Amino acid sequence: MKSQLYPDKNPMDSLKQELNHILDIIPKGSKIAYLEYPVYGNVGDILIMKGTEVFFSENNMHVIRRHSFHDFPPNIRFPSDSILVFQGGGNLGDLYGRHQEMREYFINRYKKHRIVILPQTIYFRNPENLDRVSQIFRGHPDLHIFTRDKKSFSIARQHFGENVYLTPDMAHFLWPIKVSNSQKSGHLHLLRTDIERCNAVLLNSNSEEHITDWPGLISQWENLVIRIIVEMHRRNRNLHIFPARSLWYILSQHLVNKSINFFAQYSFIKTSRLHGHILACLMNIPNLLLDNSYGKNNMYYETWTFRVPYAKFENRKK
């Protein structure tokens, strides 16, 4: 199957190439600060982070600082020629307050710097919150927002200004992920159990199906280490003595490798996790995507991954 974007390319090749449009806003070799990188056990957000770091590396970006929402110090100063770059994902809105608060803090405070938000899904439950954020975002003279589905693009263009763009999720920059496992068997059901779960998702399980969610892939000792690293990040807001980020990047790569090896056992994956779907696509594993609670997965599939021949979508909402 050939891509409608790049007719001579594999669809996954073209989705990765689409991310090069970001270079129009963050040119190769730019001096950047990478903000809001995830320090928690959501493998999907970690995949975004890993794809983002590969993008930075391959385009010779000079990452002068990295901060999560745990460790950014107050009144931090950045070189005048640096670009502030926020992690992409699905938390631009009013579902995940801490992420949004960090973005608003920097957008309000650093109006002399270019600020870029990498590909996001936008979702607001309360229109008043959208109006408030609109005023903040429109008040920045050089804010650029990448969205990862057509509906989010429309919301951002209507409420946040003209500097709005449409690209796939940053995890696509990890393409291809190759794993040699010739003994695949059975089906994996990776289904959300958090605030975005869709109660209409029903299962008819049998002995060949494994049912879990991202948290089920993380062991007790891994969760303990994550909590320790989070505490190191928090203390680094003032002390700057713990190797928190280095430890986190090692552990997060371990979690990615563990997830890849886990997926590689299965011949088919059914998931309501967007990055369960994206990871399966990156690994060339046939998969069926179910929706989350507010239509995020459907929006992404209809914008991008409907082109992937071994990926399908099933909407079981009532």
C-alpha cells in the first residue's frame, strides 16, 4: 500500500517524514530547551519522548536544558536565542492540570522566546477553560502549536491563532522498530483503565488472549524506582545534585525495550491505547484500535493511520 502523502513510500515512512515539517519552525541546529518531558510510568508518553529525542539528535539540535514538571526552577533563565520546546502528547486541555499549568506558566513568562508545543491532541471539557487558555496563548507573539489530528487543528486554529500546524505523533520518528521473533502467537488486548477508558469496550476473551494496560507491564520494583527518581527531580528544583534525568533516561529506555519485547510475542494486538496502536504499527504487527473516552483515537486514526494496511479501527461506543 502506498501513501497518499508520498505515493511511492510505505505509509509509515511517510508519517515519519511528515514530522520534518517541524523543521520549518525549529530549524536544524537550533538551540532548544526541552520542557515537560514525562517522568512517570505511561509507556505511551515515554515513546513520544524517545521519538522526540531521536528527532532532536538527527537534526543536530543543541538541547541546552531539559525539565519535567517536577523539577523546573522558578525564574529560570534561557539564552535569548534559544527555543522553548514542549513535549507532545494528549494533555493539552483540562484533563491533566499539571501539564497545562506548566505550559501556561512559561507562555505567560517567556514572551521574548519562541515557544513550540509538539504534536498534541486538544480536549477541553469546560468551554470556559478553553476561553481562558485562548487568551493566554494569543498573548504570546511567537507561540507555535503542532496538533496531531484534524479536530485538534481546527480547535487550535479557531482559538489559539494562526501559528498552528498538523503533523503525526512524535513516536513515529522511532520507525522502524525491528524485532526478530518468529514464534508470535495469541492476541494481546491493551485496554485503558484510567480517566480516558471507554466503558463501551467489551471483550470476549479466550485462553489465547492476554488482557492488560500499560501499568500492568511495570513491576513493583520499577514503580519504586520511578517514585525515587520523581523525588530526585523534585529536590533538584533547588539542589541540583541528583543525577535524576540520567537515571530516568536509562530506566525509561528499559521500559520501552520491555514493552517492545512484550508486544513481539503476539500476532495481533487490540488496544484502546493510542500508543499501543502506534507501537504495533511501528513493529509491523496487525492491530485493531478502539476508541478512548472522548474520541481521541478515532480522530488520530482518521487523520493518519487509516493508511496503514495492517491497522484497523473499531468504534464500539454506544
